[in-house]
Amino acid sequence: MTLILNNREITKILSMDECIDALTDAYLDFVSGVAVTRRRSDTLVPSGESIYGLKTMDGIAPSLGVGAVRINSDIVTWPKVGDSYRRVKVPAAPGSRYTGLILVFSTETGEPLAIMPDGVVQRMRVGATSALGTRYLARTNSRTAAIIGSGWQAGSQLLGLLTVRPEVEVVRVFSPNPENVGRFCSDWSQQFNQNFCAVDSLVEAVQGADIVLCATSSIDSLFEVGHFEAGMHVGSIKPPEISRQALQLADSVCVHVGHGKPLLTQADDLIVPDHSGGRGWEISDEFDFAACPTLPELISGAVKGRVSAQERTCFVNDLGLGLQFAVVAGITMRLALSAGVGQDLPTEIFTQLEHP
């Protein structure tokens, strides 16, 4: 049988602790050459006033006995909000829904073991990845944190932060939408004992903060060199959020695995805002991410993390990995089977007698 899960079920069974632990093991396997991953691939064509994107990434986690493919079928726009441009997916599928799937396969038989949406899994793996960067690069006596952003990804950044740095006492939150910020602080203050503060500007959020985590849809830089104080750790969920000048000021910049940007295939004469005009992925051409230590190297001890209290450190989640989806979806599948969660469909629906 092939297990079918939905996001509601995944939310109930998947914890941040489990994601962090599973990814830690996976990165050690990656460094040793046991686990493998493929660089993300984006294929783009025009779709009316928007752009249609087919995004794929895959990886294999032999320790879990699974391989996985993540597929996104997206309608994408780039509106300007305030002074910056954002990458915004449109929920254009019937019922105002998004399309993103994870297919989990057995490395022993090749059969499809599970199919699930990617929304919760991708959020949790991003939060766990940033949390690992924070664990190795932020000061252990950090007490004040700033979250830049108040949306879906900002929540998992907070979860990851408080998992690895529970000693944080104050969390300041800023985004251009005060209503979202207020709701974010109210919702999370019901789950945690930290003091959540909604602030009116990015400067107010980051000034004096020990840890700053950027979790936005912006394709323009937000965190600038003037914001970067001695002893501060700054994290981002994608390269554009931290300016090149701020990265150059840092004493240490660690990246996810150094892939930099996705493989890109697009229709002729198509202009994509986050691949042009000095925005988005083009920052990867301006800063040498390939020369930076990677998170797997940090976790394995091949490179050192923070070595002094005054260091300015950065973690840039330069690109997501198919391996992350194999690992997080793999443990989610195991948790679901143990809890008796999800629906079973005959595997014959997804397999065939004919030679492919």
C-alpha cells in the first residue's frame, strides 16, 4: 500500500526536534558520501500576466531506505511592496490552493511508499536548517532575537530558534504589515513564555539583538551593513535578504551546501525579476558563496563555528535540497505509520507491468 497524508495530519505528528535531529544525521551522511542530493531545477514559461514554474529537487537517504522527489507546479508573481519586490505564489488551483507534492520511494523495491503535500514539510525543514546554523554560529548567551517577517516561514524560524536557543527571553518581530505582526506575536505568545514585541521598523527590531532571522519573500536585500553589530548572528532563508556589503563585513559566512542558485531553464525572451536586475538569485553572482563553509561541514566538525563573542556571523540558506525532503518526509511517513495516520491506496495504482 502507498500512504497518503495531508498537511493537517503532518502538523500533528511532526516536531521541530525530530526535524533537527534527522537533518543532523543526514548532513553527516552527506559529508561521508552516503546520502546524495541533486541541485534544485526551475523551468519557467509565461502564463498570462504571471509566470508558470515547474520546480523539482530530489535526494536519497539510504539510512532511512528512501528516495524522494519534491515537485512544485506554481503560478508566480513579483509585486512591489514598499521599497522592495517580492516573489509571491498565487493559489490558482481550484479552491484557491497551491500545488506542491513529495513522492517517497523505497530504495529496496523502487515502489512509491508515500505521497504528501510539501507545505508543512518544507516549512519545517527550512526552520530546522536555520536552527542548525544558529546552534553553531550564535552566541550561547543570546537573550534577544529579531524575526524579520511575520508569515508562514517566520513561524518555523521561531520554532527552530527556540528549540536550539530556549534561553532567548525577548523576540522582536517586524514586517511591513502591522496587522500580521500583531497576530504573529499574539499567536506565538500563547505557546511560548518569551516576551514577544511587535516593532515598527527593521532598525528597531535588530538594534541590540543577539540573533536576527530573516524570513521574507523579498528579492531585495533587507539586512544592511549598518544593521550588523559586533557579536550578532544573522540568518536568512534565501540569499537576497542579506546585502552583499553585510556579507562582506561578516567574520564568518556559512551556507547550506553551496549550490548558490537553482538550475534554470526558461522560455526565450522571458524576463524573471528574481533572476535579473541585480535582484534575487543574482546576488549569488556578486558574493562567492562557493568559498564559504557549508552546514554539513560545520556539523561534522570539519570547520569551526563561532570562535569569539565579538564575531559577526551569517548563515545563508542558499538553496534547499532534495535530501531534506527525503529525510523529513521519510521520518514523517514513519511517524504516520506508527500513529495510524493517513490513508492507504493500492500501490498498483502507481506502478505498472510495462517496462518504462
